[in-house]
Amino acid sequence: MFKKPVIVFEGIEGSGKTLHINYLSSYLKKNKIKFIKLREPGGSINSEKIRKLILNDKSNFNKFTDLLMYLAARNENMENLIKKNYQKKIILIDRFTDSTLAYQHYGMGMNYKLISLINNHITKKIKINLTFLNLVNSKNMRKRLSKRKKLNRYDKFKMKFYNKVQNGYIKIANSNKKKYKIINSNKDIKFNKNQVINAVNKILK
Ligand code: TMP
């Protein structure tokens, strides 16, 4: 259906999105299918610089400043990486526009219309074909975060915040069910890995 789709992985901390994007990358490599993989914030050189600023646990930016930086980081990725590779290679993105709605709007209460307007402006030249929304319960999330050697500034919010963010993600996914595949990250990893590969193979056909 889509030869060179844009595939996004979303979810809160500890939801397994990075594990799945890495597994899918290895699968594509093994099958000699061309792709690029990037994360947000981060990805391109300038966007990685912005990532360091936002996520450093000594930073104390105002939440609106954070929002502007997440969007700025996205714009750098669009201009320097995504546009160039769009429809030439599969593009895998670890977090994208939905992260900003989920964290900055549903989590922090910032204006939905404003975020959508800028998100849409930055990404108007491309279409996302499939988004994996990885869901995790509070117990597993805590367990997984406790295993991390280093926590960044956004790994340290109260559980109530992550619940709001995850519920926001679910609202977003429910508004466009066709483009979202929910992965229940509390289930068996092997089962979930297969779910991801099968869903990708289905859109590549
Ligand atoms: P991660 O790379 O470990 O997922 O960390 C990135 C953090 O940044 C994560 O807590 C989610 C947050 N974030 C936002 O709040 N808004 C955004 O638009 C993006 C891309 C990430």
C-alpha cells in the first residue's frame, strides 16, 4: 500500500517504544529495506543540541519555552532530514507531533489549537502512515524507569502526570483509529514484536 511510509512510535516513558523501533530497524536491515530512523527531540545535529538543553536535569525552562523548543527541534528535523528522505526511504520516528499534544496539551494544559497549528505548519509537506501507540501500566512503567542508569528532566514527573499524558494519547488514537495500532506493552515482548512487524508488512504490501 505504501512503499516508503512514515512510521511513528509513541508512548509514555517505559512504554517500550524505543525497544520496538530498534527491533523494527534490525528487521528492515536484515531484509535490506532502506530506512532512516530518528528520535524527537533529537535526530538531526541541531535538534540533538536542543534535546540536550531541554532534557538536561539542571535546566529549568518555563513550560512554554519547552514547547517552543520541542517544536523548533521538530522543524530542524523536517528541514534537514525528513523532507530529503520523504518517499525515498521508510522513515521511522521515535516520538513526533502526538508527543507534543500528549505532553504539552493533555499533560501540561497548553493550548491545543496553538500546538496543532504549529505542528501542522511544520509537517505540512508530509503524511504519517502509521503510528504505534505503546501503552504501559503504572507498575511496569515505574519498574522500567527504576532500571535506567540516568533519568532526564522529563523522567521525573509524578505518576498523575504520565496518566494524563497516556490518556491524552488514547484520545488522539481514538480520533483516527485507522492510522493507529495500539501495542499493549504489559503483554509478552515477543508477541508485541510480531504485532509491530506484521502491521508494518501489511502497509508495505
Ligand atoms: P525520550 O527520548 O526518552 O522519549 O524523552 C523525551 C522526553 O521529551 C519525553 O519525556 C517526552 C518529552 N517530549 C515532549 O514533552 N514533547 C514533545 O514534543 C516531544 C517530542 C517529547
